[in-house]
Amino acid sequence: MSASLVILGATGDLTGRYLLPALAQVLPQIEGGLQLVGVAQDDLDTGAFRRQVDERLGQVTGDGGRDVHERLAGSAEYVRGDVTDAATLQAALDLAGRHGTGRDPVVVYLALPHVLFEGVVHALGACRLPEGLRVVVEKPFGEDLEGARRLNAALAAVLPEDRTFRVDHFLAKQTVLNILGLRFANRVFEPLWSSAHITGVDIVFDETVDAQARASYYDRSGALRDMVQNHLLQVLAYVAMEPPVSTAPADLSARKADVLRAVRTPSREALAATSLRGRYTRGEVPDGEGARTVDSYVDAPGIDPARETETYAEVVLSVDNWRWSGVPFRLRTGKALGARRREVVIHFAEVPHVVFAGAPPQRNVLRLQLDPDRMSLRVNVNGQGDPFELEPVDLDTDLAKQEPGPYGQLLLAVLDGDTRLSAHAAEAEEGWRIVEPVLAAWGDGVVPLLDYPAGSDGPVRPAPQG
Ligand SMILES: NC(=O)C1=CN([C@@H]2O[C@H](COP(=O)(O)OP(=O)(O)OC[C@H]3O[C@@H](n4cnc5c(N)ncnc54)[C@H](OP(=O)(O)O)[C@@H]3O)[C@@H](O)[C@H]2O)C=CC1
Ligand SMILES: O=C1O[C@H](COP(=O)(O)O)[C@@H](O)[C@H](O)[C@H]1O
């Protein structure tokens, strides 16, 4: 099978740093080859675009896979124009349609600033669409619940849900996928997977990278919209969902949507007590063996300090259903932090009765670490020396490195027509339903915006007055 991929936003950062390298990685698996069509407003012709593709691939992957780079770049076509204009899109679709048998998939990838998504989908509606067209929408999926609903309605008017890909590269991460295997292919975890045995779940994505390089996007987004509304809530859905009947896309997305629907809409009182928002100031962030200085977020070019954009977000959510009643799900993420920590941590309850003298046994903790992917389960065993003195040990395993990486997996899934690495329409809307009240309460100053030095562990909640 061959395929055609139209990238709208073909000169952008996502295309250069993620999509092109991922395409080069998966190209050998696309037997009949791939026709790439790039669309942007830059004043390029096809020759200049081909050179740009080749150059950008070289920057990311060096000379490795030279022949693949040449194949990808050498057949690429370029259409210059505004993506909200149906004539531009039609020209790109016509070029894409010239390749293959007419039955091979044509994919349109919206690698664009999100404000353009709706306009592009409306313009697609005015085009002659190839049969079976698939559309990939990047994030953020709208800016609020209303916007997500409008975008879903626009997409539904143009193509069916099973050809709509609201991709989320976290769903393609090895450890996130492993949550499914761990829970539903083992006898030992699922019977314990509830409030009867679990006292809390942490979903943590701490980054040492700062937001300077993508400031113009990030300043209008912030940590909550950028990471929590989509990625971290998708991880929560995998951790907390009920067992699906099968791993078919419809079964998985139905269970994910159920559990997201069960997430309580956070109240202002709960947010004031448990949520944290922060913004980094100048500091030193670990970098390889050393450290680098990161300027205050507000001093980065393109930042408007008055927007009070958070670079750190922490929220505690409740899942109001039979399984999870009373279990806090703590989601935290931030930029320019002191350590790169990306993990899901399941905290188990203490044993019901302590039979050993001395210090009580530690609680069991299951850690699912992302990138590098590792899993570890803390258990207590009899110690050395005094055999009735307990000792905690970690049962660890490294998980195989994922090849291709998340964007490669996403592209292969799209070409396969598999929506499992994407969010369903309802999931995207639920994400906003959960996050919108947090944004509103934060915007109204219910929770103060706290400074934290770059390189620290994030903002510290002020001690209660009095
Ligand atoms: N960059 C990243 O690390 C990540 C990005 N994303 C998502 O990917 C998407 C793209 O982001 P990113 O690549 O960073 O954005 P950029 O601003 O770097 O690129 C935007 C691209 O869109 C093109 N473009 C903008 N307006 C138009 C228009 N009216 N008509 C035609 N082309 C247009 C630009 O070309 P021109 O200048 O010629 O108009 C450029 O090629 C966003 O949804 C973002 O949230 C997701 C995860 C990570
Ligand atoms: O989507 C995003 O993800 C990255 C972090 O994911 P990674 O797997 O690429 O490290 C985050 O830095 C970025 O802000 C966000 O837009």
C-alpha cells in the first residue's frame, strides 16, 4: 500500500522537529511509498521545499538514513497558500490524489496554530475530497468547551469519527500503552485496582526544558491547556477506566469517555485548597552533566506578563464512581523544574494488620516511569540479619525502547486507519469540561500565581494565615 500525506503547516516547528523525522523512520514500512505534499504561506517552490525537508531531516537525524531522506524529500511537492482557502486545499489534495491507486489513504495533517483548525475544516468541506480522506488534528483541540464542540461539529460535517484523528502523542508512549497490558493482561493488579486498596494516584510530568523557544504559543496556552486538558487526562483515563470489552478503538474510547465523564467538575473551594499554579523566575536548570541559566519566564521575548500564564499546574481530581470514590488523582506538570520526572505513581493502602514488631511495613508503591520507560513495585520482604525485621525492595524492570518513537507510532496508526492513539470527540470535550472551571477560578485569582525559581521543585503553597 502507498499513501499520501498533506501537511498543512509544512514549514513549522512541529513538522521539522517531529513529523519529518518520524516519517523518515516509518517510511521503510510503507511499502508503496509516500507522497508528501507540504502547504504553508512561505514563499517557496517545490525545489526549495525539497531542499528544506532534506536540510531539516539532516539537522535532526544527521546523515543517518540518507537514502530515506532523499526519497522523502525528493518526491515532496509544495503548495503555497492560505490553508483556510478551499482553492489552496484543493490544489494540495489534487497533488496528493495523483499518487497511488486511488484507494490508498490520503491524510491531511493540521500541523498549524490551533486557531486555524476550524477555518481549515470548513474549507475542506468546500473541496472535492478523496474517498476515505483522514484528517489529523493537533492540539490544543479548541480553547474551551464551546470551541471544542464547534470544532467537533465542523469535523463531523466533513468526515466520520473513525477517520478523524485527534492525535495525542502521549497515547503512543510505551509506558502509557503498558498501563493497558499491566492492568488487563495480569491477574495480580486488577483485583487491587480500586479505592479498597489504592489511596492515591499521582500523574507527574515535570520538565527541565523551559518555555522560551515556543513562547508565542505557550504564553496563550499555559501548562493547564498545554498538558493537562489533553495528555495528562488521557493518562488518567487509562489508569482509571473500567476494563474494555476488547482493544478495538470504539471499546477503548467508550471506556475512556466514561471515566472522564466521572471526573468531578472541580469546585472553587476544592481548587483553592488543593490546586497550585506557578511561573518560573530566573534560575539554574540541570543540563546534561552541568546546569544552564534560564531567564525568568516573563523576560522571554513574546511574553506578556499581564496574561499571567502559568508554567506550572497542579490539580487534584476526584473520580466519582464506584471504583474510585475518595481516591485523589494528583496531576502535576511544569517547565524549567529541577528534575525531569515523568511518571504515574500508584500508592497502595497499608496492610490491614501489622504482625511484625518494629517499624510498620512501608506501603506498596507502583511506579510507571516514562522515557526512559521503567516499572517498579516497592514491596516489603524479610530483611537480612534479623529475619523478622522488614526491608523494602523495589522490583524493577526496564521496558524495551520504543521504535519508532511516539510520532512514528501516531503516523503508522493514522495510515492504518487505527484511531486508538487519538482522542474521541467526547473525550476532547470532557477534557475541557474538567479544565475550564480551573482556568476560570485561576483567572479570577481564586488561586494565586506563585513564583518558583527555575531549577526548583516548583511553587510552594503558602502556609495558612493565623
Ligand atoms: N512545536 C511543537 O513542539 C509542538 C507543536 N504541537 C502542535 O502543532 C501545531 C503546530 O505547531 P508549530 O509547528 O509549533 O507551529 P509553528 O508556528 O512553528 O508553525 C506553523 C505552521 O503553519 C503555517 N501557517 C500558519 N498560518 C498559515 C496559513 N494561514 N496558511 C498556511 N500556512 C499557515 C506556518 O507557515 P507560514 O509561516 O508560511 O504561514 C508554519 O508552517 C500546533 O497545533 C501545536 O500546538 C504539538 C506538540 C508539540
Ligand atoms: O505536547 C507537548 O508535549 C511536550 C512533552 O512531551 P515529549 O514527549 O515531547 O517530551 C511538552 O514539552 C510540550 O510543551 C507540549 O506541547
